[in-house]
Amino acid sequence: MGEEASEYDASQITVLEGRHAIRKRPGMYVGSTGERGLRHMVFYVADRALNEVLLGSATRVDITFLADGGVRVADDGPGVPVEAAGHTGGPGLETLLTHPLTGPDTGGRHTLISGAFSLGPCVTNALSSRLTAEVRREGTRWVQEYARGAALAPPTATGPASGSGTTLTFRPDAGIFRTTEFVFGVFEERLRELAFLNRDLDVSLTDERVAGEPRSARFRFPDGVREFVAVLGAEAGAAVHPEVIAFERETPAATVDVALRWSASREERVRGFANSWPTSEGGTHTLGFRDGLAAAVNAYARERRLLTAADPDLSPERIGEGLTAVVSVKLDRPEFLGATRGRLGNPAALLCVAETVREHLGRWFEERPEQARAVVGRFL
């Protein structure tokens, strides 16, 4: 390599910050410039609103696909603080929309994770051709407009407000995304899943893009993961026992929420979640679930002399045949393995889930002997 070709100094380095960095490399922030990226765009905004409900400061979230191609996310919380009005009590509107990693603490066990990167609404703002923020707080309605992440003017008080809350309406930048068409079914599936995993959630999804044919769905499941397993198990054939087994425990390490049911099928369907994020590769929580399950079933079988001292323990694989289960843990600091958060790594999750399952399932066996015999008997 010649001397001229090898010359390189600090003057050749370009530093990009804020919205400029996001717009230059959008795939680093939303995963892709296709449908997957659009999904993250919506949830960067929706996460903030959904967590308002889980934290008890809002009761409902409404997400709407508008006829003009935009998306509106509205909540009935207290309204994001507006710096120009002197509001305090959290990140202000302009901070939320221009700086990453602001808003509710995504490390807390009482908040959910929907996006793969948890950077907040600033990413959506930077990748939108237009974003309008409306805040109804303390009797006043405030509005601020943004274009490609830059504020066009300071927040403006436009008159009295009816109620309170925050509404963010944005349109993805067609100059960045290969498609700006949102797929209703993708969001319907994820919002339903979140409502199953968080029984306090109340969220609606509306599609106004087809003239005269708006469609909408509301997701609220007070029975939580118990209902989730009932729905998942509907395709698994006849149930071995009529009741969905469900239990929840708050421990220092995590909140453990589990539901399960065995069916006549041989297929195992176990779905794991950490802070409402699907762990498709499993992790310590699902390993703990299988350990606790095997401990409870084998203890029952030996106490009832269904297994002799010479018999080996029933394996987790055998016990898992025909099982449909949801294993949800909520941790103060979830530790994921891999950039896509596909596997949970917290060691404490294994122990607390295993203990919870062993204890509660063992008690269920004791209290329901007929159903217990039907479950354990099929493994022998």
C-alpha cells in the first residue's frame, strides 16, 4: 500500500449525533427499513403510553392507522410535562422526542418491553416526515410540530383542554422506508399478546385506511395468562384436565406468572416471556419451569407409589408431551443473551421459577386428586 493511500487523520472522521445519526443509519435503530422497521416505529411510541397504564397513571391506550398513512397513539394519562410551561415530574416533551433512552425505566419489572432496542419516541420522530405532539395537561392543550426530527416551533398553548393525556401522530418518511404500509394483523397479534401478559392493560387498535370499512379490536384480558393458555390450547385437542392450572408469585428476584394445561396431543407448546418480551430461544425462566414441573410430577408419582424405587424419574421431555404453557417473568433488570433478546440469562430466574412451579403444582395435585391422576397417569 502506498504512503498516500495510507494517510488517515481525525479530519476525515464525521461525527453524527441525535436525529442525524438515526436518519443516516436507520437500520441500527429500527432493525430494517421494511415492515419490521415500521413495527418498531409504532412501538417506540406505544411503549411509553402502555407503560403509563401499567404504572397506574393512565387507563387506556388507543392506536389508530389513519386514512392518510399516518399513525396516532393516544393515552388518557396526566400528559407529558411541557418544558415551556414549567411542568416537572419526568422527561419533558421536547426531551422525549429528541433524546434516546428517556421515559419510563424499561429496567423496572412493572414496565414492559415491546421494541428490540428501547430507545424511545425520539427514533420514531427522527424517521418521520412529520410528527405532531398534543399534550392535554392541567387544563391546557399544547401542540408542537416536528419535521424529520426537528422542531418547527416551540410547544404552543392552543386553548383549554378537555381531560388529560398525550397524543403523538406521525407519518413514516417515505424517503427512508421501502414500504410505509402497516400490516394490521401483525400489530393485532402483538397487542393481544401484551394484554394477555399484563392483565391491567386496556388497548384498542383501529384501522381507518379503507373508506367506509374501518375495523377495530380491543384487547383486555382480566384473567391474564390463564386466558392465554386457554386460547393457545384450543388447537391442541381434548384437554386431559378441564381446569387451566395458573399461579402467580412475587419474589425478590422476579414476578412469576405461569399457566399450563395438558392435552391429548403429543406436541409441546411452551412460550416464554421476560418483561413481556417473547424469548423465542427460551432461557433461564423456561429451564426453571421444566425443572419445577419435573420435580412436582415425580414427587407426586413416588408418593403415590406410581413409580417404584427402581424406576427412573420421568424426564422433562416425557412430561412435556401435550403440554401448553406460558411462562412469564418480570425482573428489575432483565439480562438478555444476543442482540435480538431471544434468550433470558438471569440465573435467579431459574431458581425462583423452579421453586414456584414445584410448590404450586404440587399443591394443585394434592387438592385435585382426580385431575392429578389423569395428568400423571398418562406419563406412566
